Amino acid sequence: MKRIKINEQHCIGCRLCEIHCLVQHSKSKKIIKAFREERESIVPGIHVEESGYVSFALQCRHCEDAPCIEACMTGAMYRDPETEAVICDQDRCVGCWMCVMVCPVAAIRRGPEDQVASKCDLCMEAEIPVCVVNCPNEALVYEDDAVR
Amino acid sequence: MTINATGVYYRQLNEQIRAAFNNGADEVVVENVCGHRYLGTSLRSGRIVINGVPGNDLGAFMDGAEIIVRGNAQDGVGNTMNAGKIVIHGHAGDILGYAQRGGKIFVQDSVGYRAGIHMKAYHDHFPVVVVGGTAQDYLGEYMAGGILAVLNLNSGDQLAAGDYIGTGMHGGVIYLRGTVEAYQLGQEVGLECLEESDWQSLGSILGEYCTEFDRDPAQFCQGDFVKLTPRSTRPYGRLYVY
Amino acid sequence: MNTPSCGGPPGKSMNRRDRGKDIGGCAISGIMAENGELFSGELVMRSIANMRERANGLGGGYAAYGIYPQHKDHYALHVMYESGQDQQTTEQIIQQNCLIHEAEPIPTHPLHVIKQRPLLHRYFVTVKPEQLERYYDLSEDDIMANIVMTINTDVSGGFVFSSGKNMGIFKGVGYPEDIGQFFRVDEYDAYIWIAHGRYPTNTTGWWGGAHPFGLLEWSVVHNGEISSYGINRRYLANFGYYCTLQTDTEVIAYIFDLLLRKHDLPLEVACMAMAPPFWAEIERMAPEQRELARTIRTVYGGALLNGPFSVVVGHSTGMIGFNDRIKLRPMVAARHEDRLYIASEEAAITEICPKPDVTWHAQGGVPIVGKLKNGAEDSAVAQVAG
Amino acid sequence: MKRHPYLIIGNSVAAIAGVEGIRQVDDDTPITILAREPHHTYSRPLISYWLSGQVDDGDMFYRPEDFYEQNRVDVILSQEVISVDPQNQTVQTADGHRIAFDKLLIAAGGQPIVPPDIPGSDADGVFTFTTWDDARNIRDFVTQQGVQQAVVVGGGLIGLKSLEALVELGLQTTVVELADRILSATFDQTAAELAQTMLEEAGVTVLCNNTVAEIATEDRQVKEAILHTGQHISCQLVVFAIGVRPNIQMVADTSIAVDWGILVDDHMQTSVADVYAAGDVAQAPALLSDERRCIPILPNAYRQGCVAGQNMAGADQLYRGGLVMNAVDICGLPTISVGMTTPDNEDCEVLTALDEEAPSYKKIVLCDEKVVGAIFVGDIDRAGIFTGLIKQEIDVASCKELLLTEDFGVISLPTEYRKHLVSGMGIEV
Amino acid sequence: MQLRKWLVEPEFRIERDPEKCIQCGVCVRQCANDVHEYDEEEEVVYSDSTNCVSCHRCATLCPTDAISIRPFPLEFRPNAVWTASTLRNLYKQADIGGVLLTGMGNDQDQPMYWDRMLLNASQVTNPSIDPLREPMELLTYIGRKPDSVQFERIAGQPRMTTQLEPQLQLQVPVMFAAMSYGSISYNASVALAQAAQQVGTFANTGEGGLHKDLREYADHMIVQVASGRFGVDSDYLNTGAAVEIKIGQGAKPGIGGHLPGEKVDAAISATRMIPEGTDALSPAPHHDIYSIEDLRQLIYAIKEAVCYSKPILVKIAAVHNVSAIASGCVRAGADVLVIDGYRGGTGAAPTMVRNNVGIPIEFALAAVDSRLREEGIRHQASLIASGGIRCSADVAKAIALGADAVNIGTAALVAMGCHLCQKCYTGKCNWGIATQDPYLTKRLNPNIATRRLVSLLESWALEIKELMGGMGINAVESLRGNREHLRGLGLTNRELQILGIKAAGE
């Protein structure tokens, strides 16, 4: 499947990925409007971790044996048959946080108002995830894992 | 093995020497050397004994070999030398040990101008130059590491070195036997007495010098030497406006 | 000797100052008898006349090898003068350096279409022994070439347009067939004939600028333009060749002289230097050939002739037809028995040789070479003697 | 007799994982499921959400409606298996059928424990809380009888989830826990207190160090619960949530080895070849322990079922061992506990950070510089990292002082581990 | 402690469009000069223009294009003599004392001779060549060439006896100028090396030694030897494709280089073979070269060290009598001569030197090429022109003037992202190029930078081919030194004469 590869040594900590993730998952999809009106209600699916000069932007790894899918009691967490992405169906999520408990990279967050889980969906609506598109330093690369 | 340098151009002579070592020789004696340049360039091992006066850039970029000169040497001895040993049974010309990064150079008598310029140490590379006689001006300019010792053995009352000693020096240490006048020193150098640790490291070097040239180490005592060290590792740190 | 050999005053025909590099389209034709047989210039005149459309009347000329057997060890200097004064100055230079064995006006036939002709003289000379001694490091050819260079550089109204042994160049402003008639070319017999019809575009044409261009035994006729002229010229300057005529044909002759005579390169290698294979082709060659090609290209970059050209080069023992490496100018060749024909158009060959044994189109960068057979030169001379 | 290439007893998480595991290896051989309950596969843990009305019928199902067709599963509902004959490779159902199999997966789950010696425990109004039908019965009972008060026996996970639902239904509730704190199996005192406070703020009465001795009835109807200490608590409903026992009766007296549950090896195979067990019924290898244990939690059930299914279909998949862990949202307070949270080992190092205001509590248990257990109350966002560290047995000496900090993250971890996680595409867990 | 610089006004002003700013903080995180600051209490980003160097990093990365940077609008009273930059320099020096320092090349408004030379194109009589269809050759060999090729004839068959001296093969006649690891970041060094390898040209270590991880590109790297001899040993000389002796640099002829100790971190220390934290001092003269025969001595010392297997380059600054110097260098044994004009870039140069010393490369190149031809030794060394080559037309003109190839430094840096803020010497390059700060160096992803450099050279190659095609030339050797294809515009007779070209219209 196509996944986002993280190149830690290229991450410059600008957080444009977070910004564009938020915009992409906003209703308006307009950056200024999204920030003015929806900023509080969206949890980006990508988070930049920083320590000294080291940083990287981490989002769901869409694991092959995704522990979050195994741990999900409602079936809300599922693998999209087409893209193979791990997707959280927020309509079915009841917020039991089992997925949060088992995600080894802490890529699943308690979503808007702490009701349901929120995570990277690889920007189902875009051809290439916006974090990748907007990374100015190619610290995020969207590629087929056959390349691995 | 022995090579006669008479009538051989330096390029061919060097080829012969390299070939001799490549064919397994441990030592090559070169007779009738007279101005042949670049002897021992880049050599990693083996020993060259030179009878005569080798030309400039003796042992340039040398990387572990040993050269014994039974005679005087010209300019540029040990240019950018990395490792090895050069022993000169006589005097040497200018710019001895330029940018020398490692290895040792022992000169029985005096050396010319700019000896030890840009000498620098790095990790296990530690260059040493010992001059038995005196050194002319600009000794140890821009020196960044290693030991430069001038023993002033043959010259009576003369000062061990000329003027502008250690200009731009930012590492390493110079030991001079005898006195130094303040005007002789570059601005970047400080003058001190030797401490016990200095004497120890200098002592072993002097021992080696005495072994090479059959001298008596007992003639040296700590009090005869002064020590020159850089005042800063950043001599020109405040030269510019940012 | 002061009067032109035919009517009308000499005039601007010699003015070559401030000219840019000549640019032109042209017709070329060359015939060689490889067995050394001598034949009349009438043949080549017919051939070149066939391509009248390619010329515009502003230049025509011939080179002929084997025409002066009685002077075969003398340099035949063909010289044009603007004025008697120029002739005096020039002859002084010649006399200083050479023994003149014979001197005369070049025989011409008055022709009213030939206008503004210069004074035309020829001298059969050898370099003086004392000069040979003085310049012991130079060959007689070198000294002769220097003399020609000196005259052509220093004397503004004097111009040596032919300087080989047992050969001669005849050229001027006009259609080639008129020039041929003017110089009475049909009266000479040669084993190589090279002809040129000229179509200069940006100059009115001047006598010296007509083709063939010659230096010592070399003569060159040329169709096209050498885009690399600027560097070829500077490259040649490195070796003492100073291009005085601002014509790219000149550099071709010099390069031939340099590569073949001075550098002693094999003919094929010299051609390779002038029209080398592409690097991609070189990559595909067998190792030894690749090394040769790489070396030649690397060393002789300044001799590479770039731009569209086809040339026929004559020299004492042969004739070479030669194209730029991507063949931007036309060239056809044919053989019939011992004769080699090279021309811009096939018709120019069939005009004079209706049924050749073989006809082919030249390949870019690959020389067409005619060589005198062993002993042929002697037989050529013998024929005349006989 | 028709033989079933793959026969699965059970229809919950382990069974479904078994189907999915088989299908990862074998695309088309038919699979047969024998289910005791009459429902399409549904999520057991959701019953508390269903009971409280947070989830409706349609959302109860664990897999989409066409799951069985998509996976070519022949599902036989309401068919309880009463015994397994491993020698003849058959199972016997309650209604007398014998069904032959090539490979069998026992994913029969567990049975809630109801202490038989408590008087009144068979009265109307006494329930357990493990199946959808349990939840339906409770809801029907509450509605029909106008229940006002309820007592939940057991302050473990099921007890608390049922409590929460009952509170949602508007009942006045009391929880009675035998141990000195609620969630005693996974929580320490501090975490339990924070949780208890949340419960109490929601109106729940929490009684620890206590248990129900008797259920007083009237006309078979529950009237009150009488505690060990003599205290009487008026109630119309009692829910027993004191644990689950594996359903091992069906293999009793067979060559299939059992202990507390059915013993399986690290391929989830029982002591008999071609017979596998997974989920709450299985006693499988466990992380942080040398013994095999029953750890009846959903993620383990899934993994076990999946491993069993893959191996049944011919793969050679290893079960790396279960880990005790729980994520519970207690009246809006998220909590997560993983691994060994209250160490009995002296050598363990314990790091804690408590903020009672938030409230937030973090506890990390380290043994030999490796994390072996963790509790998170309130701020649980990064808990998964610790689960990973426990599973992967990562030496955290280099980042120990960062473990409890605010911005602890993947970035704080040893570079090699981080590379594996971050530069690698996927993570094998 | 940084003291307040009195009398020094900001040079630039940040303008933040409040309509657009979303307070996302990207600018705050991207500015190494601490110009932008996020006020957590007010949740607003403020900017302090005082330290702004107009590197455009913040503006480029701002997701809403909310930032623009303008020259500070406060102008001095117009004065053609005492210009703003003159005044600023005076204030600065009066404040702190010391030598004014600047980065990158000469930015003064002096004539650009490249722009006053025009290239030729063919019409009719000599057709243009279609570079899309016909082969167009840029391959260039750099190195010493013999006068002629020798043949021996065995049984009438010619056999070549000449063996060429070592040459460097360039697929495009453009190399990367010497830029040391230390003056530029590791990532920038990697990018240059990778791009050189991919394109088939050469990068140059500068005097900073060869990082061990760059050895895999060594056959596309020229290793440099300067007076400080940093990182120079026998291995280093033998690893590179060729060795360059640096005598001078166009940006600061007669001036050496100082890499301040704070930039000498572990990796640089290892590469330069000097202790961490010490200044790397590289004065202008080699202390073993005080005359031309000394240069010969060093050239041959290096030839001996590499057993005559690699070409030796000598790099000199374009100064007043450059042609005589060049001739001397060629006769001293240089196989390749690099001439660096006064517009050449640098990480740090004294401003007065940069702006006032040296001559334009155009003149130097023309004079040297002519001089070497006059002496008949032009073929003995290849000529590399460098110092302010900005575009493919500059390359074509340089080649037509007589260069075998050119070096590009600034253009390569710009391709990697440099915005010419001229503050290289501060070590705070916001583009991650001229810095060793690990937080900043990460900003230059070497793979992106490589790609951009490769694109640049490939596009230049295409353009040069187009230009050559227009001139009717299909091999670069026919453009090299072919001044017939150049005409001057707006030049004096004397300038035309030095350049050896005719005036436009001639």
C-alpha cells in the first residue's frame, strides 16, 4: 500500500503538516476560515514531536497488523479495502480508548470534545495526503511500501 | 637495496624507490643524491637512507615511512607530513614541517625561516619537530598543535630563534632553550616556565634526539627552557564586525 | 609586367580590408586521374558550368596539379596585385628570400565579362640557400609558407593565391566557366582538377576571395560555412598560421597543412580531427579505436570544423572530398576506371562521365580519398617529357 | 457424515478473528461457525453502551451484515456445543447433532460467575452482565418493574461499565467490592481513588472491603441486598459482575488439557492437534509471566483468534503472549492500565506523577530498566507508547527521566527503537 | 553579550497582513534571527524587524502569504556620495570597531560585461541546427593536451603512440565551485557531490577536506589544497578525481579564510583534521609558495603524491596582470587553470576587499585565453572561468571567450534555496546552507537540493545546446574560444579589444 514515510533527518519542525491537516479536515477547507472558526474543533491527525533540534511529524503508521483494529470493540476501526489505510469510523466509535491504549506511536488522539477517536485517514479525499504535499523539505514522502 | 641517483631525474628516482618498496625492500639507500626533489612523498612504510643533499619537499605528504639524511636538507622538509620520521644529520632550509600533522622531524643542526608553520595535531596525530641548533624568523606561525623544540646547542650566546615567533599561534607548544626577548614573540603567544608535565614530554623527545645524534641527554635541564603557548584558540575572533 | 594582361584598370578587386568572414553557397567539382594521366581543364570547366545555378557570377576558380612539370621542383607563386607599387613591394620580399627561376604574367584571354581584374603574375622560385641555413629549424615548406603569410599580411595590395609545386590556382570574380576561359584553363593538362563556382551572399566578392584557396601544395574548394571559424582561426594562430582572408576556406587549407604536413597525422585521422565522430559513437567503438577517437577529439577540438560544409581538397598526391559530420551540404562521388569524380551534384559528373562504374553519395565526416597510384606521379611527368 | 474443514465454536471476537485469520491464508475453504446465541456477531463490550442508550441495535454488530457471506462462513446460530470428541474429530450439540471437523477452533468464551451460596441469588431482578440478552433482560426488567435502585456486586471492569449504564438509566446505584478498592486487579490505590471520586460525583455509592451476603426477596422479587457487614441496601436490581469462568465443560474428560481454561501453546493449539482455542476460554502464554494465563480482554481475544485461524489454515504464526490491559472511561474520566501496575517485586522501580486537580495520574513501573506496567488516569494520550515499550521490552534507561514529562513522546525513545517505529513503514506488534 | 547597536536602524521591515495571519507560528519557528515571536498570553505573533536580514524564509513558508519584507522605509537624506550603505557601515564600525564583513559576491553596481556581449545566430547561409533532433555535444575533457598526436608507422599501418595525460570528463561544461564543508553545511556538500555525480561533472571540496561519507562521490570531486592544508594527506589527494591548489579567490584576492572555532564541530574537526573548536586559519599565501617556481614545486609534489595520475588545477583570482600570472601557472605545470573573477562568492570576506579588489572575469578570461594562445600554450592547460556566472548565456559567452568550462558557486547555492541575504558568516543561514547549526542544516534536504542542482545543470545544458544550435554549432569545442560568435554592445574600443570581439553590427 501507499504509506507516508517519515524522514526524521529532514523534518524542520515548521508544523506546516499540522496546519494543512487541520485545514483538510475542516468543513470549509479554507485555511484562514478553518483557523478562525474551526481550530478548536479539529484534532489534526499528525503531530510534530520535537526534542532539541530533532523533530518529526508523526501520524498513524497504518500498521499491517494494526493493534488498534484488533483492539476496537465496535468495529469502528477498520482497514479500507481499497487503500489499505486504517480508518476510524467516528460514527461508530464510542470512545472506549482501547485504540489509544494499544497504539505504540500514540497516533490516535481523543478527538473533538474527547468523544471519539481521531486519527490520520491518509486524506481519503485527496490524491496525496496534504501533510506530504505541504512538507517543504520532503520529510514526509508518500510511497508504495514495495519501495521499502 | 641501494640506488645510485647520479644522472637520474627525480621522477624516475622516485619511481625506482617506490618500486623497491613495492617489491618488498625494507630499506633503500640512495647514493649521490643531489637536489632530487620529493623523495619519500606519500610513503607509508620503509626506510630511506639518503647520502647527499636531497632536494626540496623531502617527505611531502609522507605517511609513516622513515627518512635518514646523511647530509643537509633543503627547503620544505616534511611538507604536510602525516606520519613517519625524518632525521637530518645536518641542517635544513626554510619551511620545515609546514602543516605537519603527525610524525617527527629531527634536525641535528639549525633550520631556516618559517619552521613548523601551520603545524597541527589531530586525534592520535601529533607532530614533533626538534631542531638541534637555532631557527630563523617566523618559527611556529599559525601553529595549531604539536611540539616544536629548538635546542640551541651549537651557537653559544645566540638566541634560539629569530623574530615573530608564534605569530597567529592557536595550538601546540614551542620549547626554546635559552632566553627569549619580548620583542621576538608574536602577539598571540604567551611565555611561561616549564611545568613538570612539560618537562616529562619534552624529556622523552630530547631523549630520542640524543639517541639519533649520539648526544648526552644529561646536558639538558628544565630551567634552561622556556615554553611558548598560544593565548587563545581563537586568535582573530574579534577581528570582524558582524 | 606593370600592365594588366588584359584591358581595364585594376581596381577594387584587391581590396580585402575590413571584410567580414565570407559567407556563401557554391558549387564544387573535382576530377582526379589516379594513374597520373594528364588531361585538359576543359573537362572540369564543363562539369562546373553544369552547376551554374549554384553560382552567382561573383567567383570562380580552378586548381590544377601537374601543370608545371618543367618547374616541378620550384614553388609556383601565383600573385595578384592591385598596383605596380604593390608588385614592387612584393617582388622585393620574394627576391629577399627566394631564387626566382622564372617570372611572367599569367597568360589570360581577354573577356569582356571579366572586369576589374588585378595584375596577375607567376614566379617559379626556390628558397635561397642562405635563408635555409638561417632558419635551420624550419623546413623549406615552412619558410615558403612564412613568406606567403608575410606578403599576404603585410602587403595590402599584393596577394599570393597559389604557392605549390607543379600546381597552380586560377581564380577570380566571375562565373567559373568565364574565369576558365579567361585563364585559358583548357590549355593546361593536369592529373587533378578542382573547380569552384561561387555564390557569396554578404560581400561583392573579390579576386583573392574566390576559390580554390591555396597554400603550398594544398588547394581547397568549399561549399557552406564554417561556424567554428572563429576558434579554428585562433587554434591555427597557435601554430603560426594567420588567417588573412577572413574566409573560412582558408582555415581548411591551413588545418590540412597543419595536420598532415606538420603533425604528420594519417589522412583518415586528420579527417577524423576535422569531422570527428559523435561522443556517443565513440563510446560504441572497439577499445583501441575509441582511445584513438577520444584522443584525437580531445587534442584537436580546435580543428573540428563545425557547420555545414562540403570541401574538395587537392594536394600533390591526391584529392579528398569531405563533408561536415551531419552532412548539411551535398556531395556526390563517382569512379570510372582510374578517374575519381567529386561534385556537388551528380549531373556535374554525368555531364562529363555519362556511365561511371560506380556513383555514391558521400557520408558525413567520412572522407572520399583519391590517391596517386605508386609511380603515377613519375609517369605523369614522363608523359609530358615524352 | 459431512466433515467441516474449519469448525469454529463461538461467534464473538475470537471466533471472528479466527475467520479473519483463516481468510488471510486460505481464501476459499468453507468455514462453519456454531453459535450459542441467536445474534449476528455483536460486540460484547458494547452492551453497557446499548443499555445506556448510547448505542442502538444497529450499531451493536461487530462486523458488517454481509460479513459471513463475504468470508464464506456457514453460521449456525442458537446451537450450543456440549461436548467435543477430539479422537473422532466431532462435536456434539445440545440438540443432539454430531458435527465432524478437520480443524476446530474453540472460542466459546466464558460464563459469568454467580455465587450459588448467596440466598436470593436466584430471585427475579438478579442478573449477570455479559451478553446482549443480559442487557436486554435488565432493560426490560428496569422498565417493567420501575426499578429505582440497583446494587452491582463487583467493582471490576464489567461492574463499572454496568454501573455507568444503570446511572444513565436514572437508577440510584451502589457498588459493592470485596477488595479494598475498585478495579483492584489493575489499579493501585491512587488511581482507584480518583476513579471512585468520579463515580461518587456521578451519584454512585462505593462500598469496598465488603460483599453481598444475602439478597432479601419478596415474591421472588429483589428487595434489598444485605451486606457482609450487616448493612441493608434497598434495591430492586442486583447485577453480579464478579468475574467470568471459561466455558470448558465441553472438553471435560477429553484428552484436551485444561487448567482454569483450555491450555494452548504459542500457536494457540490445544494439547490435541488440529484443535485450537482462543479468547476468554483459552489459557495462553502471557507476557511478563512464565505461566499461561486467562486474560479475558478483547485485544487478546482478537489476536489469539487471528493467530489460531492463520495456523489452522497452515501458516506458522506465533502468539507472543497476552498482556493485561484495560481502557475504561469512568464517568468521563479516561483511564488506561497496562501490565504489572502494582508490583510485588521489590526490584521494581515506580515513577508516579499526580495532579488531583486535573485530575491526572501517571504511574510507570520499571523492572531492569524496562517498563512492565503503567497506569494513566486523565491524560491518556501517550499511553499506547508504553504498551509498545512493554511488549517490545525496550530498555528505557536513556529516557527514564522523560517518561513522565509533559512532552514525552516517540521522540523521547531510544533512537534505534524510534527508527524502527518511525522510519519503518509499519510496525509488527 | 550583544550590545545594542546605536545609530544602526533596521535594514528591513516585516509587514504582516493581519487579515491573513492565522498565528500558526511557522515564521516563529523558521527564523534563526529571532525576528518573530509568539506571545502566548495574547496568542499573537509579533515581529521585530531589527534583526531581519531579508532571507525570505518566513515569507516563503508562510501558509497564507501574510508576510512581506520591504526595505526599511526610513531613508537617509539623498546623497550620492554618502550613501545609505556607506553611512551604515560607518555607524557599525564606530560602534564596534573591526573589519566590515560580508557574505556572497560583490553586489556593487559595476558594469556586467556578460550583459554587454551578444551571441550570434545563423540565418540561411549557415543553418541553425535543431538541438531537439540533431546530436548536440557538450562533452568536455579538462586537462593538459599535447601539441599534437603522434603516430608510428609499422608496415605502413599508423599506430597512435600518444597517451593523453589525465583528463576530467564533463558532460556539461559547468562544475561546482570550491565550497568547503564548514563554510557550507554537510547537506549542501552532499547535494553538490551527488548532483555532480548524477550530471557527470565535478564538485569541489574547497579547502575543508573531504568528509568520509563523501568519499563515495570522490570520482566526481576535486579536492582542494590551500595554505592551511586542512584535511590534506596522501589519501585525500589520491581519493579525489583531481587536486586543486588554491592560490586565490575572486571574492577576496589576497585574503585568506578563517573558519571560526565555533563552527568546528566534531564532524568538521574530523574532516579538516584539526581539534574541535579551534579556528581554522587559512591565510592567503601558501607558506611554501612565494614565487612561481615554488608553485611548480608544489604542483609536482602533488603529482608525485598521486603518481601523475590526476590533473592538477590551480585556482587564481582575477587580478590586474592575470594573463602573465596565468601563463606562469601553465608553465609551472598546472593542467587546469581556474580563474575566479571579482564577482565570485564567499562565505565571508572583508567588505572593502570584496568590493574593491580584482577584475571582472570577462576581461580576465579574454586576456588569459589570448595570452596563452599568443604563447602557443593554450592547449597545455584547460581554462575554467568562475565568479558570477549566472545563467547559461553567461556560460556560452564564457566558452566563446575561451573557457573550457565554468565553475558556478552562487548560482548553485541559489538553486539550493539561498536568497542572497549575504549573512553566511553569521552561521545562521535560515536555508540550511551556510551553517553548521543542526537545527538549521536539516532544512536543506540533500535529495531535494541534489534534484534542484541537477535540474539547473540540465536546463542550462539544454539552453546552451539551443544557443549553439542557433549558431550552427553542434560540438562545444567549436564554440570554445570562438569569439566570432560574440559582439560587444556599449563597450569602448579598448574594452572590445581586450575582449577580442567586434562591436555589434560589425
